[in-house]
Amino acid sequence: MTTGIVAGVRDFVYKAFPQRQIYHRSNGVVHFTELGPWTQFAMTLLTLTFLGWVAYASVNVVFKDQIIAAKDARFRSMQQAYEGRISKMQLAYEELNGLLALAEDRFRATTDDLEGRQRQIEALLSRLNTIEKSQAALEERARVLEGKEYLLPNLTEQQVASVTAARDEAATPVIQVDRDSYMSASVAALPGGKGQSDPLQRYLQTSHMARQAQQFALLRDRQVGIYDRQLEQMTRLSQKAEAQIREFEGIIRLTGLDADAVAGPRQMAELQPVDTAQQGGPLLSLFGETIDPSDGGDDPIFQNQLMILSNQYDRLSSLEDALTTMPIVLPMPYAERLSSGFGTRVDPFTRRLAHHGGLDFAASTGDPVIATSSGVVVWAERRGPYGNMVEIDHGGGFKTRYAHLSAINVTLGQQVEPGTVVGKVGSTGRSTGPHLHYEVWYDGKPRDPKNFLRAGRYVFEK
């Protein structure tokens, strides 16, 4: 193919520029110059090149101003485009810096808020720990019943079920939280988010600043995770507290008393906006100590859940206090048998039906008699048909009496604890033999001690 092209060019040159001879005469002598095809072709090219250069130079000379003006216009256009691009990049950079600063401030505020909530949760856990310690002490006190089941009233399946069913089916208000709505206030300014300008998006994709945006995104995810875990933790605490409340209320019902009457009516927290108009006072937490106003105070959802938990723990504390004051253990560690119950019986002296206001525990003279709950001794001497008697005020409307004692081991006004020996079994007063007459009073009326021992048996056996 190359040979054909060369041949074609050669044929063209030979055809267009045939060999010529130029004759000229000098001093009567005729000379000639022979011009071959290739020489003519070369001269033609040189001539055309020269003419083209002359034409180009002429055009430049004639249109010099217009050419220079066109070049200047093109340069200015390029400069303006470059400066516009630089300006956009600068605006994008400044916008990004502003967004990063805003996001940093909002993340810091959210982090402070989460830390404040955690402090509130820790306070709740501390309070729950205190309640659980008191509950453990109550259970330990009930251990005195171990091995004395023959003296205790039986717990029917229905009675046990009335307590356990209420505990197991305990329901608590669960807050339905739109976490994305909550967190949006903290992450709305996150760099790289939707709605930002295209130049900024391109800049984020090509700049090292994109790494900072990714770091903020990771921080956002961690904050959302912490927020979720805090709500889950509070929900679990609330469910656990509600289950304990139901169980404590069931134990109190075993005594034959109403939980609201003993521990006070329950205060229920309602999820509703708080009207802050015309209110004031120092800022105190739900647990008494002064707190930082930023401790979760800007989230009504958290505050409502916190109020629910606080009310639940208030209820738990009041129920636990009531159970602590209740005489739910045996007053006789070494009792032989229960010789007489509470209520109507045949009087051992008159042989007629009469009311018996307590329990009689048969025992040997000199066996120890113990206090069934903490309290203050309000009577410690002989008292008519009771013989030698000790009466203890346990608070909350509860009192116990220990009668027919052969000896009194406490004094008036003495503070006693569960298990304190208050006297010794005897047969003083209106008695047919050595035994302990034991009474439980509540709200000025004698109550059946068996019901309290039944509650104590549940606490011990659960």
C-alpha cells in the first residue's frame, strides 16, 4: 500500500511538473538550465509557503487590534471563570466550616444532655439499691421462721397466685419514642447531609474534610445508641419496679390490710405537658440533691419517664417501710405449738364462747420472747389479766403485745430491733399455764396475727 502511494505521488509530480529547459543568452553564447520535476515541485512549495507567510503577516498587520482584543476577551473570560470557581470553592469551604462548628456545638450539647440523663439514671439505680438492701434485710429477718413451719398458717395456692400473678403481669407505661425526631435537632447540621448545595457536596467528596463529616456521622450513631440504651434501661427499671410494687402490695394484702391504707395512696404520673407559668423555686432533683439544669432537662419524654420511675420508687419505699414495720415473724423461737387462735373460742375459765384477741404459743417457762419488729417499748410492767406485759409501738399504726411473761427484759422507752429478747415465757395474769399471749394491733384495733405470719412465710419461702 505504501509503494502505491509513493508511485501515485511520483506520477502526480511528473505529470504536473514536466521537465523544462530555460534558455538564456550571454555574450553571444546561448546557455540553458534544465529544471526537473522534483526541483519544480520544491520551488513551488517554497513559493507557496512564502506567499502564505506574507498573507498571514499582512492579515496580522491589518487586523492586529482586533486579534489582540479577541485574545484579551478570551483571557478575561477564562479569568472570570477561574475566579468564579475559586469563589464557589471558598464559599463551600466557609459553609462547611460553619456547619462543622454548628454540628460540634450541637453534639457537645447532646453529649452533655446524655451525661445528665446518665447521672439521673445512676441516682435511680442508687435509690433502687437502697430499696433492695432493705428488702434483703426484711427477707433475712423472715429467716427466723425457718424450721417453724408447723407454727405458721398455710399458704394456699390461691393466696400465692394472688401475689405472683400480680407481680408477673405487672405492666408499666412504655414511652413510644421517635428517636430520629429527637436526635434530628442534634444532627441537623451534620456535614454531608441532605439539602446541602451541590458545590459543597462535590467539595466534601473530594476534600479531606469529608473525613470529618464521616467522624460526625459515627458520633451521631453512637449518641443514638446511647439514647436507645438509656430508654431501654429506664424501661427495664420501670418494669422491675412495677413488678416489685405489685408483689409488695400482694404481701400486704395477705395480712388482711389494704396497701393504700397502710402505705398511703399511690401517686400516678401522667404523661402530659407541664405548665411552667407562674412557677419557680430552687432546682432540686427528684431525689433531693441540687442538680445541674442541663441534666436531661430539655427532653420532656425523658422527664416524663423519670417522673414515672420516681413515683414508682416512692411507692416502693413506702411499701417497703410498711412491710419493715409490720410484725411478720414469730415472737417465740422455741414455741412448742399454737395452743389457741385468734377470734371466737371457748374461754378456758368460763367455758363460754368469747373473743380471743391474739395467738397463744405453748412453751416452757423461761423460754425467750422476741420482738417481731423494730420499735419503742411503750409498756413494760404488769397489766391486769395480761399479767406481766410488754407493748411495742412499731410506728405506722402497728403495735404488738407480749403477755403472761415471767420476766420482763426491756424498759419503758427502750428502742428494740427485730429479735430483741423482751421477756421470758410465764403464766402471770389470767392464764392456765406457761404460754405466750401475742397480739398485733393496727389503727387501734386487734388484728389476726396469723395473717401477718402468713405474709412472713411468703417472704421467707419466695
